[in-house]
Amino acid sequence: MYQVLLFTPGGWEIAIIVFAIILLFGGRKIPELMKGIGKGIREFNAAKSTIKKEIEDGMEGEENKDEPQKKAN
């Protein structure tokens, strides 16, 4: 019933990772790095919502196609 997650980082692991990032990139590069990551996430979410909207619009078009067309005589 309960699963053990082997690679779930705890408090100490996250602290060590943050410390390693500060050592590798320095204090001045981190804001630029976070800015780039934030921009990438925003672009990804925008693309995801665009694709979702296109799929929903396509499905609505298919539903309208399936309804029988009435012809005026």
C-alpha cells in the first residue's frame, strides 16, 4: 500500500544541491540563471495552452461534423 520513494530529496539533499549551485555559478550568475529558467517555463506553458486550445477547437469541429446537415429545398 505504501511505496518508498527512493530518489525523493529531503531537506539536507536540497540544501547540498543549493550550496553546490552557489559554488558552481556564483552569487552574480544565479539571478540570470533563474530569469532564463522562468522565461523558459513561461514559453513552455504558453505553447502548452496553445496546443490544448487547438485540440479542443478541433474536437468541437468534429462534433459539429457528426451532426446531420439539414438541407433547405
